[in-house]
Amino acid sequence: MWGKLRDWMEKRSPAQVICSYYLLAVTISILLFSIPAVHRPGIKVSFMDTVFTAVSVVSDTGLSVFNISETFSVFGYFMIMLVLQFGGIGIMAISTFFWVLLGRRIGLRERRLIMVDNNQFALSGLVHLVKEIIKIILLIELIGALILGFYFLQYYPTWKEAFLHGLFTSVSATTNAGMDITGDSLAPYAKDYFVQLINITQIILGAIGFPVLIEVKHYLLRKQTELGHPFRFSLFAKLTTITYGILLILGTILIFLLEFQHYFKDMNWVDSFFYSFFQAATTRSAGLTTLDINDLSRPTLLIMSVFMFIGGSPNSVGGGIRTTTFALNMLFIYHFARGNREIKIFNRELHPDDIMKSFAITFLAIVMCLLSVVALSISDSQHELIAIFLEVCSAFGTVGLSLGITPDLSIFGKFVLMMLMFIGRIGLTSFLFIIGGSNKKSNYNYPKERVIIG
């Protein structure tokens, strides 16, 4: 049996194997969440809801068909935090970690799997990259848990409860999972700016991309490279950081302006700013919220849906089309309008293959999300279109924000969301390779002919 399974795996592309690993992670999560001890006494959860929860947790989305705090026990909370690491750190990173612990040699095939799962271009340095990712994310979670745990002593009667909330909130924010055990997300801390700033920081660190964090770490630890030259940030680090920052600032401004005469009408500017800032940060991929988004205006919900569609950065805990894909699309449109054939930025020239891939990913994502909206509009027509649109973008961006329609969706509707969450987690690049297989070069060419466009 194991021999046949190994032969089958050998014939699959790396992207297909990665997909199989994530499906295995979902299966293990279903088994874990089926243990009676993970639920509170007297609580029964249907198999479909267990599957939905498993997909949501593995993908670090946070969409839920029930209230986590009312359904799961303390043991269940720890099971959720454990499974969140599969989505946050990545299946191949965790697998590599255990391989190293067991003293197993990391072969060529394993390195190719790590390369695909982490959107890398070279096989060298992958094991070191995985170790760095695990160190960074666990360190962020630990520091956040300690800070929030001590701070929550003023909110909860016992230190056990305070540190439990601190740990869960830290893990949820860092992995951008959007899950909570307060029963009301971060609304209880809507006026506590310290808790919000800690969570925003963890959300950003989780969604900005692990390569960026690793480069920042190297920059802080040494000012020069081994060759004696000044440290130079990569084009990816510069592009994703600037894009992430622009989206965060733009989102804050838009939400502030759109709600200035609506939700923020009777608020002072400080409260209005923090509400806007937190919602802009959470739409990157987090899903935590300090208010009931049902109270926001429809233009704001549409803007938030667009930001969720864009999602986080590549090789991060975020989903969506990713920030660099959005950046490359905008750069191409700008340079195309100016008549430039090449796209130059930061003294570098972007590769045509990356431009083509960014447009392919964006087009596929738009089609997939629109088809999902149409499908849910038919199967769950009792819900408003804006609620369905936001739900679809939230699932694809692995965000977890919802207008409360998730528990009332039909089985078909939940299946559509599960597919979107799964694809959002593995990434559209991997999804394309699952469908199309590996790259193949033709050994012949036809004459080229121009086609009228536009």
C-alpha cells in the first residue's frame, strides 16, 4: 500500500503533492475536531460543520458556522491553536521541521515541495528559510501572548483565563486567523488602543511576508554582507512593503471618509481613526474586528471586500491574489499607458513572466469569485447580494469577516466557501499548476500574427 502511494506521489507535480498535504491536514483536523473533549458538555456539532471548521482553521480564515467560545472547550481552544500553525507556518515548513528533528535527510524532491509551498525560485537555502520562518512566527506569537497575557489580568478574574485569552488572541492575530474566544471578536477592546496596536502589529507581521521579516532581521543584525558591501533589500521586500503600506493607509483613509457621516458621526476623531485603522489592517487577511461590520455603510463594505480580495503578501499567512500581484498589475497599466515596453522600478526591471502570471492570477481570481457569487445568489437567495459578495471575498482572501450569513448557508454554499478558502490558502499559482501540471516548452514555433485589441 505504502509502495503504491509512494509511486503515485512520485508521478504528481509538486503543486499537486502540496495540495494533497493540505487535504491531509484538513483530514487530520476533522479527526481532531471530532474528539468529544474539544466541545463543551452537551454540545453536538454536525459532520458538515466539523469539515467546514477544519477547512477554515487550516486555511487560517476564521469563517465559522457557530460561536467558537460557546462551542469549544479549553482543550478545543488548544486544538484550534495547534491546527492554526499548519496554515500559518505552512505544511511543508512543519514537515521539514519534523524531518530535521528526526535526522532525516532533506532530498531534492522535498526541497522542490518546500520551494513550491513558499513561492521560491531556487532550491538553495530552503531548509534555512523554513527554520527562519518557524522561529519568527513562534517568537511573534510568544511575545504577543506574554504582553497580552499580563495586560489582560485587568480584564479577567484569574491569571489562567487572562493568559489563555492572551495566547489565543496572539496566535489568531499572528496567523491572521480571525478567530476569537471572547464571543464578540475584539469588540470588548474597542476603546483599548494598546490591545489594538499589539494586534495590528501582529497582523502586519503575519501578513507582510516571511521573506520581508527575514531580510529585516538580517538588516538589523548586520549592516554589511559577507563581501563587505552595504546590505541591500530585495526587490520583493521593497515592493511588497510599499504596496502593503499604501493599501493600509489608503484603506484607513477611505473607511474614515466613508463612515465620517455614518458610523463615526457622533465619535471623536481618535476613536474614528482607530476604528478605521483596525478595519483597514484586518482586511489584509486577519478577520478580527472591533465593531459589528453590519453597522457599516455599503460603500465601506464594498471597499473592504476589494481589499480582502487583494489579501496579504506572498509567502505569508494571508490569502487573496496577494499584494505583489496587485502591484505588478498597477505598474503594468501605468507603464503601458505611458507607452513603455519594460517595467523598471528600484533600479531593477521586472520579468515579463511575472507580469503575465500576475494578470493570469488576477483574471482567474475575478472569474472564480464572480462565479461563486452567482452560485451563492442562486443557492442562498435569501441573503443580500452585498453579504454574499463580502462572504466570497472574505473566504478567498482567507480573512474571516462576515455579515453573519455563514451559519445559514446551504450545504452547497458552505462547499463553495470551503473551496475558496482552500484555494486562497494554497495560492492561485499552485492551483494553476494543479490544473495544468508542470511547465512544458514546445520544440517548435508558428509564425506570429497581430490581433486587434481594445
